[in-house]
Amino acid sequence: MEQLTIRYRIHPDGRVDELVEGLNGMACEQLTERIEARLGVVQQRRLTAEAFLCEQQAQQSQVQSLS
């Protein structure tokens, strides 16, 4: 089982960067939603390649089942 890690970087101006590692798909949003609600307004969200893995795997399964 892969290790799940949440990393935070706090900038001098108060901005906070959050990075979730070891979790595929959009489950990272569910995992961090309570933390983000306490931190404040999410100004920007950039998805990593891991966020798209579950969707890609599901699409590949559908294509293979149609063949």
C-alpha cells in the first residue's frame, strides 16, 4: 500500500500550498475539504497527474470491454 502524504507550504504573505501525494482520483478533495474550510478561501486548484488516474483507468476498461 502506498503512503498517503499531505504537504503544506506556508508563504510569508500567508498563502498556503497544499499537495496530496499517494491518492489517485479526486478523493483528495474529499480528504482535504475540512482542512481547506478552516484555512480560508481556495483561490486556485491545480490537479496533479494522480487526480486523473482513476478516470483514465475507467475509460480504458470501457474501451477494452467494447472490443
